[in-house]
Amino acid sequence: MRKKSFFLILLPVIFILIFIWTGCKNDSDSGNDDKNDPGEGIPQTVPANLSVTPTGISGQLAVSWDAVTGAFFYELRWGTGTFGTPVEIKGTSHVVTGLSNDTDYNFQVRAVSGSFESEWSTAVSGRPSNIPLSELPAIPENLQAEGEVVGDYGIITISWDAAANADSYRMEWGTNPNNWSGAAIENLSETTTTVEISDVGEYFFRVRSVKGANISGTTTPVSVKFVRMVRTITTPSQDVKKMRTVVVGPDGMLYTVKTDDPHTAWRIDPSSIDLSDPNSRATHTVFANHGDPGHVWTAGYLAKGPDNYLYGARIWGRDVFKWDLSDTSGDAVGIRVSDDIHVETELNPGQAIWGGIAVGPDGSVFVVSAGEKVIIKIPPPVDGVLSTAVIHTIEGTYANNTTVRKFQDIDSMTWGHDDAVYISDGFNDGAIWRIDPDTGETRHAFGKHWNWGNPFQFVYGMAYHDGYYYFVHGTSGNTGGTAIYKMRPESDAQPVLIAGHRDEFGRVDGFAQDARFFKAKGIAVVSGAIYVVDRNDSEDSTIRMISPLEVLK
């Protein structure tokens, strides 16, 4: 009985101790959370205005930076290639000794407070010298960079103040602020210069002064960022499905055909999108219906002609129709512009058109025979009489008449900048070909064979706009994605990535560098905006817009 009474007396004490222990534990956990969640006084900013200058003493550089609120100390690291082990610095300056003269050293600094640390600063370079400071060129000050968009590319103007003892300047630039092995402009006598950039990306700049063989350290880099945004402007719920291509009409409208039943051509208004609402979609109306009088059927490949007509080549068909783009009735009449193509060319009548369509300024239409891989020219009707003519056979000869090459998988065509037909041949290592529309002479475009290499062999769409060829490029099968590129028609041209990634697929909107596509097909460009058809494995199709290039403020 006494033992039971003792237990009853002890029980409340146990509960109180448990309560106190639990409260202490919660307080302790809360403290740990605070430790892992940066709060007030923790350095979140990178030290600014990092400066590296010679001291006038052989093998020395003076390094300084701005203080960061909440920092207990700073870590400084440097090296000529890779960075060495960071050194703890209590103040905001340090003199580094034991360096080699006339050698570039890169420096970075970060702020530290307990277990928290900021990001490393952008690297700044300095060069030790045993020459008196009064004879060395000073580091330029007030470096600035301003960007603007001109057509489909960017121009960046870089300026700085004149530096003491400087005979000339060296401007270095690239896309990695910690790797300056890229481009540089030497022997600048003025304190301003410009560079042209191709497309999206952040571009960094820094400047040095030069006097004879002596070169100053670098300015703190400045940057300009060019961006594009990707957004979906149609959804499968709008019944725009199984699309293969898209074109832009003279009215700024987009035109496409869905190739599942019922086959229907659509007119889509991209200006109807509310750009402030990520869920906003473009309005669309029926442009033409399948069958007579629309003749849409499976016109999966489209092109805009010079006569305000939309041209369509029927997949698995043997004819081409055109529709008047000014027709707003919702049931535009298709006009036949070709006879049965395979009859005139004496090709296998079981084969069909497959691989794009292009229209010349005189109204001549160019299409591809799927089985024979023949480029077929359809001249404009004469007195109502339709005709066709093969301008290129399966064995194409280069312009130098030395190498024979076969077309294998022509997927897209466009009328080019120099009055020629340009085609993409997916299985020829991603080759882009130029074909003379009159003689059929064929050569690799841009003066060379452009080889992507396996497995990146598939070019699915192509368009020319304002000095660039735009195209969709991806992989085969279901494991890869597609990306959007552009390239100038020059002999030494290199492809410029705009959006997406060939190794990753999905339907992700946002900044172009982060966007992902499934199997983008057709492509159209107008006023700097790019429109592509994106199809997933279920054939659900959307049209996605890549906004014009702009400077991110």
C-alpha cells in the first residue's frame, strides 16, 4: 500500500520532467533550424568592388573589397589556373606576396559568418611587376555595358574612363566570368567598343590598360543578359492535334493543319494571348475543312506563297492545293496546283509526298517524293494546264562533280535567301542542302557539309528569316528531346542554340535556356518571335512561342 502511494506521488513529478525536457528539445530544434536558415546579419551578398593592383614591389599584389554586413571574416583565393586553398582574412584588404612578375593571377573573395558563407565573387585578375607604379598603366574605371536588339541579334556597347599611362586597351569578353580564355579585342585606342552577339545568354566584359609590354590588372567584370521566353499558346483541349507544321501569314496569323480526323486547317491569333497570364491561350478559328471544297485532307506540310496563298502538300497524297489567306469564311476553297505528280514523273504510284514544301517567288512549288527521295518542281499552271517536272534524282551530285550522295530522309524545305531551295536531310548526319531551282545542282549549304554526328541527326523543320536559318534539331526514338537553333548562311557558320535541349524532353515553359520540348516539328518566324509545333508520343500537339530576343534589365 505504501509503495502504491509513493508511485502516485512520484507520477506528477515524472510528467513535469517530461514536459520540461520536451520544451527544451523543441527550443533546441528551433535553434538548429535557425542555424540552417540564414537570418538577419548573415552575409547573403557577395563582396563587391574586388580590386587587384600591383604595389610597385616585385612579386606583390594588393587586394581589396567592400565590407559585407554580418561577415565575421572573408576568404580569399587566387591562382594562375585553378584556385588555391582559401586564406582567411579578418579585414577587407590583403597583400599577397611571393608571386611571379608579369603573370596573370585570378582572385575571388567571399564573406563568412559562422557556418554560413556567400557565393564567391566574380574573378578579377592582377599582374605583379617590379616596375614603379608611376610607370605602370592604371586599371580603367567606370566600366559599363549596354545592350540592344537589332533584328535577330544583339549589339553590346562597352565603355570606360581613360586610364593614366595607357597607350591602348584590351577588352576581354565571354559567357563565363571565371574563364577568360575566349574572345578579346586588342589595341583599342578609344574608350568604347561594340560586340555583336548571336542570341540568348549572359555576356561578361572586362578591360585592361596597356603601355608597351606592361598590362594592367582587370576591371571588375560587368555583364549584359539577353533572354527569350518560351510559352505554350495552344493546348490539345482546343482540338488542335496531330499538327506537323506552322506558317505565318501576311496578316500575322498562324496557320496549321491537324492531320487526324476531321482534317481541319486552323487560323490562330498569337496577339490574343494575355502575356501577363501564363495560362492564357491564343484564340483560333477554322480556316478550311477537309474534303470538297476545302481539300484539306492530310495537308501536313504547309508553305506561304508569294501570292497571298497558303500551299499544302498532302501526306500520303499525290497533289498540292492552295488556299486564299484573305478568305475569312471559315471554309476556304482549296485550289489544285498540281496534276497527279506520280503520273508525269513515272514514279511508283504507291508512294506519296513526304518531306516538306517550298514555294518560289514565281509560284513554282517544290515537294518531295517519299519513296524515291526525289525533289519535284511544279511550275505555275499555264492556261490552266497543270504539270510537274523532276529537277533532282535520288543520286545528287555536289557542285564540284566529284562526290555522289543520296538523299535519305528529307523532312523540311524552305525557300532561301539566295533564290534557292534549302532542304534538311535527317539521316545524312543532319545535312542541310542547297538546290538550284532551275538546274537541280546540289551542294551542302553554307559551303560545307555540316555534320552533327550520331545520334543528333534529325532536323525536323526549317525557316529563313532576317539573315538566319532557323531549324528544329533533335534525336530519334523516345529518349531525346528537341532544341531550336539558328545559323547564318556563311561558309564558317556555326549553329546557335536558342531554346530547348536535344538530350532532355518535356513541355517546360519559361526562360529559353531552361525550356524543354518533346518532338518539335514545324517552325515559323515573324518579327523576331519563333513558333514551333510540339508533339508528344500520344500525338497531342501544341504550338509554342519563343519570344523575340530582349535585354534583361
